Amino acid sequence: MHDKSFIDKGSMNDSEYFYSIIRRVIKKPLLLIKYYGFVKAIALLLQSIFISSRRFKKVGISVIHMINKFEKISETYQYNKTKIFLKKRIFLIGCEDFWNLGDHHIGISEIEYLEETFPEYAIVEITASNYFAVNRLLPLIIRRKDLICLHGGGNIGNFYMLAEYIRRDIMKKFKNNEKVIFPQTIHYDASKEAKAILKEDQDRIKKTENLTLCVREQYSYELAKEYFDCDIVLVPDIVLFSNYIDKFKYDREGIILLLRNDLERVITEQEKQSIINILQLYTSNIRINDTQLITDIHVNDRRVVMDDFISKIAGAEIVITDRLHGMVFCAITETPCIVLPNYNHKVEGVYNWISDLEYIIMIKDMAELEEAVSKLLRINRIVYDNSFILKKFDALTILLKSKVK
């Protein structure tokens, strides 16, 4: 039998959880007396009543926020303590450490790229979740000659505002430093809010010197040229820099359905069931997955989590996905893949970099699905030579080397 006073912490934030515990203490004075004795129980009870009062609440919430901030500062220092005081440093700021595996692999690939391009430099990483805990300390740490790289992905626009706020803060605080935004997709919708955000971004970028924006597909390149007054470079999605050749070699079996379930989703439940019905003509081994997990991933754990996920991709006969990095993970693991339509240009734009890979097929309509599955199942041998895509990063490499001092 469950205790009626049990509280599910997952349904509330830290502050709510803290006060719910205090309220439980106040409601059970006899238990306090039983465990702590009369005098100590009365003292605890009086403290609990005070803590739960309105007067304390403002102070209490501030204390919780302060503790949380110091934890984030400590975490950032511990993660970078062997690098932060070296002479040659590159700062990588804003890597997302939440639940999206695509964003995590972008961070992994950015570090791989920087370490390979600048082996004599230490890469100091400050994650998105920790940024605003440490941002006031950064002017004391980042030197004028330090190169600042900002996390890439698909977050320039009006959908992912944390990334926007981090970029704006860096542009404002570090006017003299060379700043490079890693490969991005640009997408502002037609709403009034989006137009206002675009105007704010334009104003901030216009005031910012020493800024280069990298974009990962042609459509974003054209938008960037139209919208922003800064240097623009077109390069592939940074995850394509990573190399998984020969890392995962399995007997492939089954089909993985890797579909979005967020605000960018365009596949309906009815369409999803239609896809499953078609796949069942070929196999009963159909697994449904996503690159978005239900919990955040700490940067210390991301490599293990990513290797586990990518090993599953590498073990499939076919992956069907509407996710950009679902497609990219298939490309770099030699996994046959069917790419479904997406709500904006980013998937098709990045697909153009790898469209020569015969085992990656993009379809425009669900009517093409069955033929695409049949075609991929007939492929006997897949060889992925990533030398062709690595040459596409030369523009980024030349750019960065010109900015490192």
C-alpha cells in the first residue's frame, strides 16, 4: 500500500519539492517527537513553520538559486580545471547538455574537430545549462587573444531562445575577441514574435565586430547573406566530421523507425502507422526510437550514451527517419537510410552534402517509401569514404587558423 503523503519529485521543481517536504514535517509533530525527543522536535517544528512562511519564502528561493549557481560554477571549473589556466586556449561555449542526442554529438564533433585542427590548444567547454551561472566570471578568465567558438546546430531563429541569449551575451561581452559560430541552420517563422527576434539579432550582429557565422546548408547561407552583416561561411554539419568507419561492425537486423515527437514533427500518427504497415511486409523486427531522450545527459556521460545509441543505428538493416542527425548517424556508420520530409529546409539542405551516398535515400512523398525500402535491401556492399566530406571543412579550417593568435 502506498503512503498517501508520497511526493513525486519528477512532477515539480526543486523549490516546490523543498517546500512540500517542509509542509509534511509540520503536519507530523508526533513523528518528530518520537524520533528526536520533545525539545529537539519543538525546535525543528518552529524552524519548519518559519521556513514555510511567506517571509522566508523569498529568502529561501534565493538561497536555493544561489546554491544551484555555485554548483554549476564548481562543475564547470572541475570539468575544465586542467585547461583553464593554460596559455593556449580555445573556448567552446553553449554546447547543449540536455536530452537531444543530435546536439550532444554536435558538441562531441566540435571538440574532435578543434582538437585535431589545433592539437597544441586546450579546448575549454562551457555548456548551455551552466553558462548563465558563470557568465559574469568569464571576462576575468577569457583573454583578448582567446578564440571563442559558439555551439552549432539548428538554433538560430525564434524556437530555441536559450541559445539566442547565450550568443547575444557573448557578442556583447567580448567585442574584441574573434568569435566563430559553428555550422548552423537559420529558421525564423512568419510570426510577429519571430520578426521581432530577427530584428534584435540583426541589430546585435551589426554592432558586433570579429564575428563569423558558419551555416550548414545553402538555404541558410542565402538567408544569412540577406539578414546579417557579418562574415558568412558555408560548411557541412559538423557531425559529418566524425569518423565511425570500422568502429561498429555488426550483423545487421531489423528496421529502426527514428521519428520526431516535438514541435518540428510533421509526420502524423496515421502516417506513422502507414509506414509501419509497409515495413511489416519486409520484417516483423521493427523498433521505434528517437534521438531525443526523456532525461538530460551530463557531458561526462555523453560519449558513452552516444556510442550506445550509434551502435544501435549501426546494427540496423535500414533506418527510416525525419531527423537530420538520424540521417547523419546513418551516413557515418554505413547504415542504409530513408529520409522523410521535414517541416523546414535543414534536412534536405544537409542531405545535399551526402546525396551521392547510394545508401541514403531522401523521399518527397510516402508513396515512394516501399520502393526505397526494396532498393536498400538489395544493396550488398556499403563503403563510406569520408575523405570527400572532410575536404568541405577546409574553408572552416583556414578561417579558424587565421583567427587564432
